[in-house]
Amino acid sequence: AQKVTQAQTEISVVEKEDVTLDCVYETRDTTYYLFWYKQPPSGELVFLIRRNSFDEQNEISGRYSWNFQKSTSSFNFTITASQVVDSAVYFCALRSGYSTLTFGKGTMLLVSP
Amino acid sequence: DAGVTQSPTHLIKTRGQQVTLRCSPKSGHDTVSWYQQALGQGPQFIFQYYEEEERQRGNFPDRFSGHQFPNYSSELNVNALLLGDSALYLCASSPRTGTTDTQYFGPGTRLTVL
């Protein structure tokens, strides 16, 4: 069975602060894929990034960066210099084998001006 | 390039009724998955359709059924609605490229059962 844990239910920051969203996953498969999605108040899940289990290279995309560590089964997401438009619920998800996506419960990020 | 579209946006039904939700996949995608997202929770997988057949199914009762059409669009049907079926129903599409395919989601249909 696979499981995704997002221990942070809600995070509140002030604009321009850096914020890290934590994600811990469990799977017995050696090949798997990790994802982050953003869900603004409109409800649509917006794909942000996908990481393969055999590629531990961290990635930076603009103000976003992701830290994938197999040793700790973590795939954390950092937003640098947060903005009000970053306010949303962020979901970490896992896919292994031929299974479909397993989501965490999400972390609500509130960025105030 | 049109993304995933869903209809209707919102729906209100009463217990015992039946409902049909619709989804059109992103251009170039032939696999459609449906998810239920209860308030404050992550999406839960209902089932996936490919080549007009149900390929995978999550832990949902038979009241939940679906269909995929030759143009890859899909429907989700829920019979004998319960109050607990109130949720955001999300459709996701992906290209059939094995386990590496990324699922892209539509805006969802918010179902309220009274």
C-alpha cells in the first residue's frame, strides 16, 4: 500500500517570506513518481512538478524549488519570496507501479500582504 | 490547446436521486480518471477509463459507474445519492504512456446532496 503524509494542515506567512511544505511518502515499490499539485479556491488542481524515484536531482523553477530525498522518503516544496497569489491548497501525490495517484490531505497556504 | 473540461460546474440533488457528470479530456489524451474530493481532504480515486473500458477502480461502491465514449470523453454516474456523496468531483486526463503519464485535472463539478 502507498501513503502520503502532509503533516502541515495550514501555514500562514506574510508576503515575501520563504515557506516550505513538507511531504513524506510510503511505498514498497522501487520505481515510483512523486507530484505536487496546487489547488486555488477555484478548485482546479494545477500540476506543478513530477519527480521520478531514480532521479534525486533537486529542481528550481523560478520561485519554486523541490527537495527530493529518498533516504528520508521526503519530497518537500519551497516557495521563495511568497506572494498573495501563492495562497492555495497544495497537494503532494504518489504513483507507483500501475496504480493511480494517492494524494496527501493537503496543506493550505495563506499568504497575507 | 484546450485543457480538461467538466460539466456542470455545480449541481444540487436530493437523496436517492441519480446524477451524471461529464468530462472532456485534454487534446491528445485518451485516458480519463475520476476522483472524489470531500471537503478538507485530498482527492480519492474512483476509477479510470481507457479504450472505453474501466481499467482500474478505487474503493467505491457499485453506485458509482462510468462510461467512456469513442471520442475519449467520459461520464460519471452516481445512483441512489447519499448525503455523503456531497463533494467536488474531479476528472483528470493523461496520455497512455505507461506509468510516467502525468494527470491533468479539470475544474471539477461540485455536487451537493440535500
